[in-house]
Amino acid sequence: MTAVRIPASLRTDTGGLRQVEVRAGTVRDALHELVDAYPALAGRVLEDDRLPPFLNLFVDGTDIRALAELDTPLEPASTLVLLPAMAGG
């Protein structure tokens, strides 16, 4: 199963879980499974089946934008990291 690491800013939507395991063939599948299990994440991790502009995703340390984006394949031993962009000044 693929491990999805949940950042602190999204943990209230997962009941405080730091990591969730999913069975998914692609990043898109993983995000859909995550939203199915935790509906409060819906607008925060997917917007109309697209990546929200302020969310970065990394598969095994590589930004999915440098790979196949949401169609990036996942292996059972992969780790998907959700990393919301921070803004401020």
C-alpha cells in the first residue's frame, strides 16, 4: 500500500492522522481514495479533478510536476507527501 503523509495543516480533516495508507495505481487514484475516506479534504486536495494551485505533491521525494502530474504511477512502497504552499510576509 502507498503511504500518504498528511501535513499538520490538514490533519484535522483526517482525525489527526499523520499518515494514511491507500491502494492506488496513480496519484489521482490516491487522492480520490483519500477524499472518499475523508470528505473534508475534497476541496483541499482536488479541485474538479485537478491539483489545487497551493498544494504541492511529492512521490518518493520528486515533485509530481516533474513527473506525470496526477497520472504519476505509484508503487505499493511509494510515499506520497502532501505539502500545502505557505504564504506570508
